[in-house]
Amino acid sequence: LLAGAGAAMVQSSFAPIAIPESDNPLAGGESGSGWFSALMLALVLAALTLLTLPIALALLWALDRNSPVLVTVFAVAALAAGALVHRVGITIAANRWRDRGPELFAGIVPVR
């Protein structure tokens, strides 16, 4: 969950999605960067998978061994890795917003 939130912040800072103009929750906002948004999402998901899959597999292995000690160790490692990815994602997104805040804000807020 933490890693996913960090990855989402990075993706949204590189390819923001505009707020829908209607009250319909299924309506999509147009950011003008459809292919780029899809590419960024794919890259972020691939990086997230590469970072979290080894720990997830180790945790499954520990569960298969019925070892409470190994499960605890790998669960703590999973939380630590998620927190690290979350912190890095916040840092990248904050730097991006700091450098290009008005441009990103203009991309997500519809002109009325």
C-alpha cells in the first residue's frame, strides 16, 4: 500500500490527469497527454513490480515453510521497503511540483 501510494505520486506528478468537468465520477478529465500518461503508468507499475516482487515472493516462501520467524522478518522487510518507496515517491513528486507546480496545476484544473 505504501509503495503503491509512492508510485502513484510519481506517476501523477509526471502525467497529471485533469479533474472531470462533470459530477459524473466515471467521466474522465482530458490532460492532453494520453499516450504519455499510459507510458508513465506502465513504467511506474513495472518499477513497482520489480521493487516489491522479491519481498512478496520471499514472504510467500516463508508462509509455505510455516515459519513464524521468517514470516515476521519478511513482513517487516515488506513494510520497510514499502515505506522506502513511499518516501522516495514523495521526494520525487515534491521536487517535481516545486519545479513545475503552476504547469502541473494548469494541467489538472479545468478551464471554466
